[in-house]
Amino acid sequence: MSDLYIRVIPTDPEWQPTAEAAAPAAEYVAGLFARPGDHVEVVEPVFYDRITLIDGGEYMENVFCPRCAAAIGLDWFWDVLIARNGGRWVGEPTIDDLDVTVPCCRAALTLPELRFEAPVGFARFELSARNWARGVWDLSDEELAVTGAILGHPVTQVHAHY
């Protein structure tokens, strides 16, 4: 069986809300799935000790350089993450250093600057909405703005399928 997620994350990879702000934000996001025909299995706040890749699961197909537009490839990306994660691949990959030099044009960038075929993110916090159904695929800019206001920081979203 597969799972669908909307993963709402802060725009700043280092930022985390308080637990007191995360709970009402999760309630608000859960309420976005309350219309007839809409559904969400669970919306939960997830806190990470370190910056973590918020990936798209099966939606991750390729990564591109924002400077020269070259396809870099996911193999290169995963190699970087594994190296940054102490040479191991256990659970969610964590990253302490977001700086990277891309192999195509040798530009010095950060991992969040890379362009992915489907959005990914880097964060120490997410609101995870699992197994959802809704007439509209994305959360709207207004819904994200309200969620960010409740949390105390702007947010974005990453869709994932595992």
C-alpha cells in the first residue's frame, strides 16, 4: 500500500516553532480537509534535531543546477547526502552543512538552491498530512500564509508519495 503526504515546512531550514504553536497549526491544516469528499488520515507536527531532507518520495526524479540548467542527477545528490550523513543511510537523511559545489559548472550553491523536478525541502520541522484526498491538490497561498502565521514563520509545501 502506498501513502500520500503533504509536508508543510518552514522556508528557513533551521527554524522550528514551539510545540504550543505547532498543535493549533496541525489542527488548522487538518480542518482544510473537512469539506464533503475531503479526507486526511492524520496531520501531525514532526520535529527534527537536525536539518532533514523533506523529499517527495517517488516524485523525486531529477535535480538540476539553477546556474547552468544542467541535469545533475539524483545519484550525485544522494551521494552528497550520504557523505554529509556520516556515510550512512539510516532513516531521514540529516544535513549539517547545506553548502555544495555542483559538478556541472562548479558553482558554489546551497542544497535548497538546487532545482528539483518536483519540489523538495530541507527543514527541522514539518506538518505532515498523511493519506489525504481533496478537490484541490495543493494548499493555496492563502492556506499556507495562515499556517505560517499560526506557526510564526512562512511555510511552503512538499508533496510526497511512498
